[in-house]
Amino acid sequence: MFSFKRKTEPTSSTTWPRVPFDLAARALLIAERSGQFDAALNFFRKGRLDIKEHNYIDAVLDFLFMLETTFANGKFKTAQVEIEYLSYEELKQLIAQALRDRILSENVRGHDRIEQTFRQTYAGKAPKEVISHLVRLRGELHHHTSRKSGIWHPMDHVRFGADAYFLQQLCLGIAFSIINPTLFDEEAIKSFQAQEVMHAKAGTLKVHRK
């Protein structure tokens, strides 16, 4: 074999795993109470869309904003942000979980350069080391100067592919951690059950009318 080509193609939505109905219903029922995490989830959504288009720089920025709005507590200086991140045991645990996830390993294997960068930057690293890297990455992408040798280029998305895939996995965990307390709290459960009873009664009435 002298050469080969590879490409990615979107899968049909009919092949995706089915979402349990109650999760979709709960999401609608808690919409009015989503203000506290709506921005974070939208950063995640934007990041996922950028990943699909291989716009890794934009994806990294979206995911870093999600991380920042959730854990930085309004701090913006590099040292302060790192201190805030390190103070959250939950964040450290989510980082460790993301690093162990099989899907992350599969994602980075799709491109040799991305896989190599992932091994150098993330594989085998402790959460504290990963946090330090993410804070440095945040500073690197928020500033640019043509005078610095090796500065990132806005078209070189592959350079940040490993960061994008890791942050995607991490932010997925963050998304669940911030929405679950509301999605499965007593108020959501009661609201869902009330809707279920109401529709069941409506169905019974239909049967009698026939």
C-alpha cells in the first residue's frame, strides 16, 4: 500500500442512542430555573459544534469559558484562577474521570499529531498538573503578538486538538454535575409526576369518549 486517505462523516441521528423520555421532559420542566447554569451549558453546546467542524481553537475557548464561569468565581488573573480551580475537589475528580474515559482515548487516536500532543500534555498527568496547563492555555489563547516566535496561528487548529477533546470530555462531566441537582430534585420529580398523571387522565377520557 503506497497511500491512503481518511475522512470523517457525520452519523445519522437514527443511529444515536435513544434519550429516555423523562430526561427530555425534565429538561423542559426545569427551563424556568435554568438561569444559574444556562450560560455554562451554552458554552458547552458551542464547543461541541466547533469540535464537529474541527474548529479546535474556537472549541477550546468555548470550553475554557464554561470552566471559568463555573469554577473561577469571577477571578481573571492567572494565579488567582489557578488557586480557585485547585480549591475544588470536585473539579479534580472530574479531570481524573475525563482522563480515564475510553471515548477520549478514541477521539485523540483519530489524528497522529493530536494523539502525540495528548500523550505529552495529558496522559499520566495528575489533576493539579492538568489545571496548571489549562490556566496557561487560557492565557496563551487570550493574548497574541507577532513578535513572539512560535505563537499560535489562527488556522492551525490541529495544534489544539488534544486540548479540545480533553476539555470536551471534562466539560461533559461538568455539565452533568451542575444540572443534575436541579434535574433530579424533588420539585422536578413532582412536576414530572403531575404532568404524567394529567396526561394519563386525558388518555383515559379519550378512551371513554370512543
